[in-house]
Amino acid sequence: MTADGDGPSIAVVGFLGDEYFGRAAAAALRTADVVMGIGRLLDALPADVGGKRIELAGPLAETLELAAERRALGERVCLLASGDPGFFGIVRVASARFGAEALEIHPAPSSAATAFARTGLHWDDAVVVSAHGRPLAAAVEAVLPQPKVAVLTAPDQPPEALGRALLDAGCGPRRVTVCARLGHDDETVTRTDLEGLAAGSFPPLAVVVLQAPAALDEPGGPTLAWGRPDDRYAHRAGMITKAEVRAVALGKLALPGAGVLWDVGAGSGSVAVECSRLAPGLRVFAVERRPDDVERLRENATGTGVIVVEGEAPDVLVGLPDPDRVFLGGGGLNVLESVLDRLRPGGLVVATYAALDRAVAAATRLGHMVQVAVSRGVPLGGSGALRLAAENPVFVCWGPAPESDPDSTGQERPPEPWA
């Protein structure tokens, strides 16, 4: 078929390992006058492909110019590619060189599709990013806020470099699958975590699939919900940040997409668990001193990215990475001061108190306070009527405020985005 006055169409045939896919791809190979590709793909051609074989080793621009020369002579040119050539492949530059109408594309399964198949996951909700000829920082930025991402790595940016960059960026826990040599006899599929990815040694050309644990374990997929019912968590005789107070506290935390969060005095861990589910890019540390509460906390955190730390604050905080957000479930002002000393620039602390004197002292330090008073509807006898049963009021304090803006007099005033 002739696409335009420059010659016949150029066929682009994708391979997965040593296999091409479909009758149309087979016809393109067998009717080609010239077949161009790297040695591995030329070696995979069936014996009845009779066109002249040209092994490519130079820059892609040279390949396209050679294809243009042979096409101008009226020859049918077939370019061999790996996987789906339209997926981070040769089609992008070939269509720019010849025009999309000049190409006949016969894809094989892409490396990303094959990698997700190896993990047993659907990927219609995944983000895919390439590190080939692109800054690794772009891949890191894609991974941090997303629950499911595939990264195509490169010789100069191998999987372990990606792992180190993600840890340096404060990425929360991820389930990691490194897929290399897909479709070949020596294919490898390695399951690990971020620490294992950073410390490992992998084939540089790979697909790294990263999944936030909470996104996998949420029935029916992740949901944007917070202030979940208290009975969703194991707790000690009602010692839990109540659902309504928890909803307010989570709003005041203004969770970022990535970074480090501490839940100090975590108790049941309800705040830490919901933070991890809402922002899977966060590394969430839940700190608790009571051994019995720690056991309940571990149970509640199962299937999330929450890291449980047993010990007494502030001493146990020494070994943790500096936080961007901190939730304090009460405690003395010495713990608050220790947290503020470690808080990263632009960070935020939210603390809850039952006692007014402690709340006032914390609000003086942090700058903001609100009282949350909740009355729950409970059955009144057997009539079906309800009465209101008041919960003890809780004081929520938060700060430091973000950078302030000058008011109309030129003086700075603290903004109140969470008020």
C-alpha cells in the first residue's frame, strides 16, 4: 500500500521476547523487501522472512534516514521494535519523520502491560512513566502521590537508583515488583519493598511496579473517607480519637501527597491508619508506649503502610526522620516542644487535649484552637425516638501556620486556611 508520493508504507512490528503477534504482523514481515532491527530481533525472525536484513547499531535518527532512503527506492521497509512501538517507542519519532499516515503499526504487548500481568493486577487506573532520557525526578514525582505506578528504567537510571531516590524523597511504603527481560527465557520477576529496591542490583532495563498497600487492601478500591466509625478499630475501653474529632483533626493536618507524618501517642492508631489511606505517598510512623495498645495498633494497621514504633516520647522520636506533619494525641508540653524542634519547614502540628489548661498552653504555642463538642443520637426506650448523649468536649490545637501574608496595613497577619 502506498501512503503518499514518497513510497510504500513503513511497517513497524513489535516483539515480546522472540514473538510477534497477529497475522497482519506476519504478512508485514514476509512481504518486506528490507527488515531493519537490532541483532536480537533479527535472529528471532522466521526462516521464511526473505527480505534483506539490516542490523542497526547507530542512533535512531540514522535508522530513520536509512529507512527513508530505501523507501524512496520503492522498497517495502519493516522496522522491528520491542513490545508496543507506540508506547514510549519508535512510533513517536517515526511519525514525526514520515507522518502517521505512512506507518503500519503491529504492536506486541507493551512492557507495562506484561509487567502488570506478571503482578496479577489490572492497570487501567495506573500511572506509567519512563526514565529513558528523562530526569529521574520526574518518575519520583509521579510515584509519590499515586497508589499504583509503573516506571520504565534505563541503563543510566536503574531500578536501584529509583529506589534510593524515592526513599530520599520520603516516599511511603510500597510493594515493589521488578520485571526484567520480559518474554525471554531468562525473564525475572522480583518482589520486594522500597528498601530492597534501593539496596538491590537489578537489570537496568526493567519495569518497576510500585503499589501503595492501602490502595490494594481497600475493599472495592480506595475511597476518600475519613472520620470512620470507631468500631472499625480495636481500642482500649473507648481510648480512641472519636470519629468526629478525628475528622476535624485530619482536616487541620492538611495532608501533603508525600513526606513524613508522626502520630505520637497513637493509641489505637486510628489517625495514623486514616492518614496512610488518604495519602499513600506519606511515610506514617505511629508511636505508642503501652505494649497492649501497641498490639491493637499493629492489628488496626494491618494492610496499610503505617510503621509502628514502640517507645516513650520524646526519647523514641530521636531515631525517626524529621516530620512534615505531626498528630499529638495529648501528652505533655515537653513532647510538643520536642516535636516542634524537629518539624520540617512548612510543617504543621495538630494536637488534641481533654484538659483545658493543657489545651490553652498548646494553643499559645501553636496559634490556633477549637473546641469540638459532639452529641450522639441514642435510642430513647423502645419508642424509636432519640435523645442526644453528649461526649466530653475535646480541644483541637494546630500550628505553626503557613507563611503569613501582609494585610492592608503592611503588617503580617496569620492566615486561617483551616479555621
